[in-house]
Amino acid sequence: MPEVTSRRRVTSRAAGDRRYDTDHILGPWPSRKNARGESTRAKLLDAALQAFAARGFHGTSTRDLAEAAGMSAASVYVHYPTKEELLYQLSLSGHRDVQMVLEQAAARSEVPEEQLRAIAHDYTAWHARCHTMAQVVQYEMAALSPQHVEQIAQIRREMQHRVRDIIAAGAEAGRFHVEDASIAALAVLSLGIDVARWYREGGTWTPEYIAEHYRELALRLVGSA
């Protein structure tokens, strides 16, 4: 049978959130005989994303997910053995995506000030534009299994270390003035993460507007000369 070539999407459809493409969670494009199963898994991921954002992981039952995806509770376990596995797949995808955003921002320059400006801007904008996904991956991490927590924590450490090294380079060049580059890096990233908690589209502040202001706040935070 020929391969299915159309892209599959699991998209965030919460009010005000942009469409979030999580094709990569599902892996390579399926053959036609597997397309139905992939479609079902996509529906479950989307249902989990919306439910976890609205009710929290512990406030969402398997029955809630099944009803949202239009299937029986027993059918959920055919595709995902536990509710935690759904959260893990979403969390891994979201963290990998935002890490790529951070790395691409840092790669646009070799100057620490410009790198930090770009990271603060793009990292913040992602948390605003993808606030439903961001809420889930940033604030439901404690519900993951210890093994999955460690995998996600490693990605978070990599991002923090990347920003720490940029801040340290700026301090060594006399452009930044901080006592502890690690704490400064955590503070910069925390600014962007928190946007997902309160941001809603339709308000006065757009993602771009917020990102522009947070970009300058990040430079002030490190005492940019």
C-alpha cells in the first residue's frame, strides 16, 4: 500500500492559543493500515493537552480523556498504557520544541548581549503563543514518573546551562555585571515561563509586545553595560 503523505497534526485549540503542531510526537508518517491508529493517538494527545491545561493532570480522569477523544475508556489503554504516558509525550515534545527555539535564538549572534536579547525575546514569545502547551509542560512536571522527570529535567538543565554560559561570557567581557551567572540564567528563563501562566490572547499585550519588553528586562537583570 502507498504511504500516507499528508501531515498529521495534534493542535492546541484552547481559547486564544495558537495552533500547536506536534507531528513529531507521533513519529514517522504511517502506512494506510496504521493511519487509523495514528489518528486515534493524535486525538488522545490533543484531548490530553486541553484537559490537563484546563483541569490539571490530577483533575483529569481517563474517562474525561476518552470522552473528549470520542472513544471508550478501555480504548485509551490500547494506545497509551497510562495517563502519565500521555503527559510525558506532551512534556517531552514541548521541552524539545522550546529548547530548539532557545538554541536557534542563541545561534544568531556570537555577541553575549545579542544572544541574551534574542533568547529572552523568542523564549518569552513561545510561552505566550503556545501558552496551553507551555502551561502543561511547565506546571505539571511533578506528575511525571521519576524516570520521566529526570529526562525532562536534563533538557531544562541544558537550557539553563546554555544561558548561564552566555551570561558568564558577557560578565567576563565586562558587559554584564552579575554575582552568580547560574542564578541570573534561571531568573531570565523564569520570566519567560511565567508568561504562560497568565497570558491570554485578546488582551492589550500581544506576544510580540511582551517579548520585546522582556528582552530589555533580561538585559537589565544582568546589569548590561
